[in-house]
Amino acid sequence: MKRVLLIMAIFMAAATGVSAKGGPTLAERLNPGQDTIVVKMANGAKLILQLQNMQQLQAFQNYSLDSLMRDINLYVARVDQMENTNQDSKEMVVTFNKEKAADGKSEQVTVTVQEDPKKKGEKQVEHHEIKINKTFKIDVEIEEDGDDTKVNVNVPDKAERDSTKAAYKEAHYKATRFNFDVDLGLNNFVNTEGNAIPDLKPLGSRYVSLNLHLNSQLGGRKSPVYLVSGLEFAFNNYMFEDNILVNDVNSITSFEVASDRNFDKSKLTHSSVNLPLMPMLKFKRENGKEGFKIGAGGFAGYRLGSHTKLKFEEDGRSEKEKTRDNFNLSEFQYGLEGVIGYGGLDLFVKYNMNDLFKDNRGPQANVISFGLRLLN
């Protein structure tokens, strides 16, 4: 039972002293600058609180003592069950789910205990290894010689913890990872000829792309070189300044101004699926977070659908007309794209090298899109 109480005491100290998100270590919690509150129970038991400030004492009211005791009882039962097995090497995993604190955050602490009994002459030596969140480890060695018990606790220093974390990251390193991001921006026409294609409303001509990108790191986990590929589902909106009608006559698309009607909205929209291929350089800051990044490459895609939409007032009512057609838009598209950013702020630009319309089937124009890349 001494071993059970010892492991439980170490576990409780570690669980309250090591944050699942990288808080202070057990050794840092037990410094002389702390205040200790001892609560004596009616049956002689003691509840010891080690606090650094009043905020920690106030935060303690967010914890349920009943839930905590149920977790401890479960832990002791699991340890007793483990010790009753006949195996020389024993392993147990217990997960404690702390109740949500006042700030809405919660922590999860997972402890793995490994026991390897060994003999030192007439003494029995047991080694307990307590792992917290896979990267923090406490070694406990127990020597039992008759009625005498000697306990040695080894809490790793910062250098050893950093080494353990680095080894864990190296063992679980993946050179290729998926990520989802969204491009939000604007469209504009370039390389136009004459007045064959109308002007666009800048803020109404929006570009949206839902991207499932495959980021492949080239040259090892410390290399800044990446290759970005994957799938992009893009939606291009071209909203016109005037009362524009899009006509398709004899398989030729043209634009004309409606003289007898006033449109609240007149736009042409098409969607496409694109395949990007873009080399990128990503640099880390000293704190390990994302730093400067820059990338440039190309893309190729296929148009999925297109339609026009008119919105206007008629007889005091708001009316909408939507016409689905290909409007002689190019089915295949290709071009160049680039990304530049720092930290969580990324800017993108995309230039369609193909003509917006098929050869001799519509006015000359290319499309350029630019804006912000989110969730990257």
C-alpha cells in the first residue's frame, strides 16, 4: 500500500503542477516562494494546497472535490489491480479529465506507469516511470530492505525535457500533412481590348476558394522548403457597374446595356476545380511559431459551371433572374499564383493566363484574383 500512496502522491503533484498545454513543471511549483494551506479533515486526513497567488486560490473553487475523489479512487483501484498481476513488467494508463475552469478551458492529463522489479543483493528495487502528455517524465526508484523504504525521485531539468520533446517530435515527424484553408478576395479583368467587356464593381466582384492543400516538407523537419499541392474549389464572381445583359447569340458572347431596365445587381459567375503546384519557403521564429513565408507556382483547372444573375425591381417587388449556360467561357484554365505572409497573415494573388472566353467566342480578357488566405 505504501507504493500505491507514493505513486498517487506523485501523480497528484504532477497533475496539478504540469499543465497539459505546457505550464510550469513540478520542480518549479515546489519552490520556496509558494504558500501552503493545510486543511485538516475530521478523520485525521489532510488536504494540502500549494499556491503562488490569490488567483490560484480563487480558481480552486471551480474544481469539484467529489469528482476529484472519484478519480483518485479509480486510480488507486487500477494500481491495486496492476500490482496483483504476476507480470514482471507492468504498464497502466489512466486519463484524468479536469472539469472546465472559469475561462472555459479544460486540461487532460494521461499518466503511464511502468514497473520493473530488480534485485540489489537482499534489497528489492522497483523503478516507476510516470509519463505526462507523452513528453514529460518523472523517474521514481524505491528500495525496500525489510521495514526500511528509500525513495528517490528524479524530476528532469529543462534541458532534459527539451531533449525528450525533440525526440518525441522526431519520432512522430510527418513530412507531408493536409491542411484546409480559404481564399477570400476580389476579381478584376486585365488585358482587355476596347470597350467590348464592361467595367466591374470592385467590392462586388468577389473570389472565394476552398482549399484542401497537401504540404510536403522537402529536406527534413528543419528544412524551410515545402511543396504545396492538393485541390482548390474556386468561385469567381464578376459584378458589372452598369445595367449589363450577357447575351449568347450564334455561340458568341457579348455584353450590352439595357436601356429600359435598372438592375440592382448584374453579374456573371463560374466555378472551377484547380490543381496547384507551388514551391514555398516557410521560416520559423525563435519561439517556434510561423514566421515569414513566400511561395510561387502554377495551377491548372476545369470549369464546373456558370450562370448569370439579375436582380431588379418590378411592380414594387424584388425579382431575380438566373440563367445557367456556359456563355462560351473557357473550360480549361491555367495560370500562376503566389503567396506571401508572416505569422497568421497570408496574402495571395492568382493570374489566369488563359482567356476568359474561348477563341473568337467572346471579348478578350484575362482574370486576376487577390486577397487574404485564412485558416492556413
